[in-house]
Amino acid sequence: MAIVPDRAGITQLDVPWTTWNRKVTAEPNGATVPQYSGEIVIDTTNNVLWKAMAPTNDCWVALTSF
């Protein structure tokens, strides 16, 4: 007998992390207005995660490269 996980109700935890974050193709400073303070965007060109420190387009801080 095999144990099979219950897939009847997919939860938000089952969704990949990248689907909850916006993707940008360049550094967001001056170009991207955050939707809220603390938002994280993924720079797919330079492979950098950016976090908004305030709700303005010049508040982005690079978190890490991957």
C-alpha cells in the first residue's frame, strides 16, 4: 500500500515562490513602482532579488544574486 498525498485542495503553499513575485528585466530603481513596502521583485536579466523599502520607485534595495 502506498501513501499518496491529498491533492484535493491545493493551497497557496503549493504554488512556486516565483509566481507570487513580479519579474522585471532590469534594475527596478527609477523604473518600477512597488505595489507595497516590502515587495520583492526578481530581476531576470541580472539574477538579482530586489526589495522595496518604501512605496516609491527609488526605494529598491538589492537583496541577493542567484
